[in-house]
Amino acid sequence: MKNLAIYVHIPFCLARCPYCDFNVYVEKEIPEDAYAKSVIEEVRLTAEKYQNFNQKVRSIYFGGGTPSLFSPTSLGKICESIKQLFPCETDIEITLEANPNHKLTKLYSKWLEIGINRISFGSQSLNDKTLRLLGRNHSARNTMTALKDARQAGFHNINLDLIFAAPEQSIGELESDIAGFVELAPDHISAYQLTIEKGTPFFTDYSLGKLKLPNDEISAEMFELIINKLERSGYEHYEISNFAKANLYSRHNLGYWNGDNYLGFGAGAHSFYKDPISLKACRWSNLAKPKEYINCLSNVSSLNFPRAWQEELSQESLVFEFFFLGLRKISGVSLKNFQELFGEDLKKIYLKKIDPLISKNLINQEGDRIYLSKRGIMLADSVFEYLL
């Protein structure tokens, strides 16, 4: 039975971080009830079309925005609608992103009651200076307290986000961050290099020379430091940016990297679906603005899906995405699996591109698998750009 992942986007935040280019909105009054009802209606419409193809939901992920702003009641109703309308694994992973700034202590037990069993805290750093420069509205102490309280409430699967190559960040400051994260002992750590995205305040400041970031050489040294320190501390490096204790990989994200189907609900959410009968694959995105999304789904007589766009994917696109996403995993891509899925030899398709990467020690082939070398991991963006 094929795995299916479900993503629910809650696009509301109390403030927008200066580096953020996600589909996020800061509202004086969050339309929680109307938005939750719209998501449930979208779940209902979608289930009628996609639930009968011998697949089970293996993960639900509430992302944002700041999903922890929604009440447990609203989150619970959304979870319940998914479980009622889609067949789900008995040990389904349900993740909620949360900002450790909130007073969450009283919420943990309620989240557990509605089935949430994994929390991802947007901690980013344990250095208050770095947090201020990143525009975060929580402190290092908030993260420490949040993780401790969540543990005491009964959560056994907690992720902490770590941003590196932040403004004015030194290698010594990052090393202190890593040591602090290891001491807190989360089950999973996602480590992302700060990227400067167009349309953000950071992009403007960087363009004007007002934002001081570590250079490429220092950033690479930082990434290598993260990998070495976390691996020595018992974390398995299983994807370029992700580290986990044994058996606690993010099921939801693995679904993306393995090329599984995923359905996105909420304003601006993306979906990918390959029909197991026709074998046609398509991708689509929802209307981005919450008001437009809500208005579309409140007009139930129209039976409209809240689509912003939709496209069918060619076989060539599917082949590339399987290879590209698979290479993000440290284990890489299985040649046998590729052959079974596409009926072709991956090496023959990419021979002219793979062999030079192997000769430059950027990609390794070992038995059935092709994967990024340690050097390739450090230069992953360049490798992917070359493959494109």
C-alpha cells in the first residue's frame, strides 16, 4: 500500500521574520473558525477524489506560519476530519510546528489528546543576540523551557530548528549553539543555512550592504562543524539538512524525498499526486490569500477546489525529481528502485552528468546506490545546479 502524506498550512503569525518568504500573514484578528472550517471542507472534497487508491496516510504535518496559534479544538477538528475521510496508519506521525515564545505549557497535554505526537520548535538559535538579529520574538531560555515542559507532558519526538550563517554569527557562536542543542537532546535537529530571499527585508538590507553575513568559506566550515559535532553526539545525518536519533527520522519529510504522494490543505499549500491507475502525475497549489481561500470554500454550491494553478508532469520531470530529491538523502538513490518505477537505467539517462561528478568525487556509487559524497554534501547546491 502506497504511503500518503498530508500537509496542513496555517498561514498566520504574530510577526513576520525579516528572512521569511513563506506564505505568511500577520492579522489583528485571526479568522480561526472560518479558516478551520474551510480546511475541513477542502479535506472532504479532496477525499472524494483521492482516497480510493489503496494508500494510507502515514503522516500529517501542521506547518506555517505558526500553527500553535490555533486552539487545540480547531486543530483537533482538522485531525479528526482527516482520520474520518482518509485511511490512516495506526501509528501515524502528526507534527505541529510551534514557536517556543508562546505560553505552551497548558497546551501540550491537549495536543497529545487530539493525536499530535511530534513537535517542531522554531528555535533557530540559543544565542539571544542571534535571535534578535533574526527578528525572533523568543529567547534561548524560552526554547529550553518549552522542550523541558513538552518532555514532561509526554512528548517523545521533538525537533529543534537551527539556523546557521546568520547575521554577524561567528564559528565560535555556532559551536556554542550546537553544544547547547546537544545538551538539550532533542530527538531531531533540522539545520538550515540562512538564505536571502527576494522580497524580504533581509534582501533589501543585504543589497544595500547593511547586512553582514559569513562568507561562503566560513559558511561551509560551519556546515561541516554541524555535521561532525552532531554525528559524534549520536545523531544520524540522514538528509542534507536533517539529523535524528535512531528510528526518529521525520516520516513526513521522507515522504517528499522518496517521491510519495502528498496532499496539501490550506491557503498556499502545495500537492503532488501520481494516479496509481492512469500513472499520470500532477502538481497544484492553492489560493495563497486566506480570505480568497475561505471565500472559495464557503461557496459549497460551486464545489470548487481552491486552486491557484495546476500542471501535469511529464515522465522526464518525474525522472528528474525522483533523482534530485533522492540525492538529498544521505543514502541516495537506489538504481533498482529507479528501474522498477521508470523501466529505465538511471545511469544511462544521466551518464554524461553522473560520470563527471563521480570523477570529481562529488557523487559515489556503491553497489545499488548513487549518493552524494561528503564533498558533494558540502557542495550540494552546486551539484543540483549542474544536474539541472
